Amino acid sequence: SRSNRISERQEAYIRQEDHKDILELQTLDVADPERREVLIKDLIAGGKESLLRDYLLIRREASKWQNHSYFENVEHAGGEYEAELWVKANEKAMGIAKELFGPRDPETLNLYNDLGRGCMRAGDKEAAETYLQEGLQMALESGEDNMLLANFHSNLGSLIDFETEAEKALPHYQLSLQFSLEGGDNGF
């Protein structure tokens, strides 16, 4: 129908404009601002600017679905559908991140945390645990920073049913706290 064509054209225009501005609208998850800036410059210099823009747009989309899922859960005790869209967007981002940054880069590893949290929200605890355990193992093997390890353990602790298995969650939360303190995060 005519209104669908108009909506499609509007959406295409907005995506095109976002693609132009995404480097200012969205950034990488790398914590160190200097490393983030160097990484972006190197990717652009290496001819990967378009792929970087695609990655950042998908991450932005995933973030929107994450927020939408959260508010649907708060307001209507729902949000599973939005969480599934959040996961799908992060799965697309994962493919691009592996190509841009490599499979063991902190930017890529952080997506395992996001995928695990999204699967948790969507009600797929098995997939969540798989993503989180995979990411944690790679982060440990790569010698990643303590804050990333803390996030993995915190999310793994969140997977556990507190009413029946609280003792299984405790080691993850203890490790999360330990890594956070070693990483210099005083947010706990």
C-alpha cells in the first residue's frame, strides 16, 4: 500500500542519515577512551569505516531493544519479544565485531555478556549460560581486564534461581566483587 511505501522510504532515509552520523551518536564499549579513539582511527584508515558504521548502528539498535525490553518488563511484566530482537541485533553485531576486532577483543567479548543478558530476559537460560560461559572462558584465556570478568560472573550469578539454588550464585557474586575491586570499580 501507499502508506507502507512511504513508511519504508522514511525508514530508509533515517537509516541513511544515522549511518552518516553514527560515529558521533554511538561509541565502542572499550573502556579506555584513548584506546577507543586509536581503534576507531585505525579502522577508518584501514578502509573499514563503512563496516564500523554498520556495527555501531546495529549496537545502537540492540541498545534500543534492550531498553524497550526493560520498560516492557517494568510496565507490563513482559518484554520477551523485545529481548529476542535485542539478541538478534547483538548476534548480527557479533559477526561484524569478530571481523572488525577479532574474536577475543574486549569489544567482541562484551557482546557475549549482552547476548547472555538478552537471552536471560527472553527466558532462554540455557542459551544465556552458553554465551556467558563461552565469553568468560575466552576472557580468562585472553587475560582480559577485571571489570569484564566481573560482569561475566555477575551475569552468571543472575541466572541462578535464588529460591532453590542461592548457594550456586554466591561464588559468582564473590568473584564479581573481587574482580570489580581489583579493577578499581568502587561502584559496589
